[in-house]
Amino acid sequence: MRWFTTEELDIQKQKQLGWVIVGGLCFSVLSGFGIYALEAGRLVFTGDSSNPSYLRVQSLTTQVLVWLAMAGIVFGVCVTLVGFLYGIMEDKKKNLGVPRVLERARIIARYGVDSQGSYIVDERLFDSHDDLRFFVRMRTPGEGSLEYECSRRVFETCGEGSIGDAEIQGQWIRAYIAYQDMVHTPVGQIV
């Protein structure tokens, strides 16, 4: 059995959530098309355009089909809304969870992002921005390559290429302690 990294599981969860949202929208559209088809059929057979079929239905079969189509629209919209709300809730709780330690975490990259979404890698420019958020990308044996947000204090302890123990909580790095007396290797080299 193949074990998936946390990064692969996150990507898979995002894809599944996207398919749920798209599926809900498609279900609503197809149900709406069903009502349109029933109404178009009624117009073709009766020639009466003054009385829409969903307001006054002649046969029980048509009435059931119209109600099923309307329920399909409501169901599809509900699935889409639940998908959006689930995505928002997942994003809000990304920094929650049980703290855990990632051993032998290798720092691959670190950078700041300002409120306009610009990446800032030159540390001399950090003080000129008041609204910076700090991110560190690290690779661990069991988790793969993941990006975590952190405070500036923790950011300054994460040297690129260093290996150490990272204490994380959700998508937040609480602490990073680099191993001492380790041979420094370039980021691209596997240890």
C-alpha cells in the first residue's frame, strides 16, 4: 500500500471539493433543463403559451416530473453552497489542530508576501513593508514538500538549506530548531 504525503492529500481534497461544487452546479443546470424540456414539450403538444406547466399541470406524471426537476435544482444549489461553506471552514481552521513535530525538516525556501501578493525574498526590504506575512517551504521524509506560514521570529531561525525539527500546528510553524554541527548542503541536494 502506498502512503500519500500530506501535500498529495491536500491536493486530492481540493480536487474533490472542486468536483463537488461543479457537480452541484451541473445537477442544478440539468434539472433546470428538465423543466425547460417539460415546458417546451407542453407548448409543442398544446400550443398554449399563456399557462406555464409548473403553475398548472394537467397530468400526474408531468406534475411529479416538474417537482423532481425543481427538487433537483434546489438539491444542486444546496450541494454547491455546502461545498463553498466547507471550503471556507477548512481555510479558517488551517492553523488549528494538534501541535506535532516534523523531524528532519529541510528548509527549501523562505519568503514574505505583502498585501498585494508580491513575493519579497530580499530580507533588507522586509522592514519597508508593514503588512508582510512570512512563509517557509520545507521538505520532510513523510510529508513531502509543504508551505507553512510563521511569525517573523520563527522565520529568522529558518535558514535555507538547514535541517532541523519543526513544530507545526495546522499550517503554522510554531518553532523551528536547526540541528547543530551538520554539514551544510545546497538545497537541491538530497541528504
